[in-house]
Amino acid sequence: MSRLLLLVVVVYIIGICVQLAPVVRASWDTVPASQLTADVLAHLPEASSWPVRVFDNLRNKTNGQP
């Protein structure tokens, strides 16, 4: 059971990293570290809700909505 929980946590963290990757990639060489940190922290709440968006997309596709 603990391994399953660990797997879920790891997938969740990887999903957050995937959501934040474009923000980091766009700002990596162009802004100071403090601004990069501020940008990442600003996008973190949206990135951490990725499972909700995936569930909503799956639910809409099964209902026949585009």
C-alpha cells in the first residue's frame, strides 16, 4: 500500500514539473533567479491542479462534448 501511495505522489510531482517546465524554459536565460522563482511560485497553484483538469477533460470526452 505504501508503494502505491509513493507512486501516486511521484506521478503528481512529475506532473507539476511538466506543467512548470514551459515557465522555467522561457525564463531560464533571460531573467534573474529571483524573478524566475517568483514566476514559478505564481504558476504553482495552477500547476498543482493538473489532475482536476485531466479529470474534467476525460469526463467531457466521455459525455460527447468536444
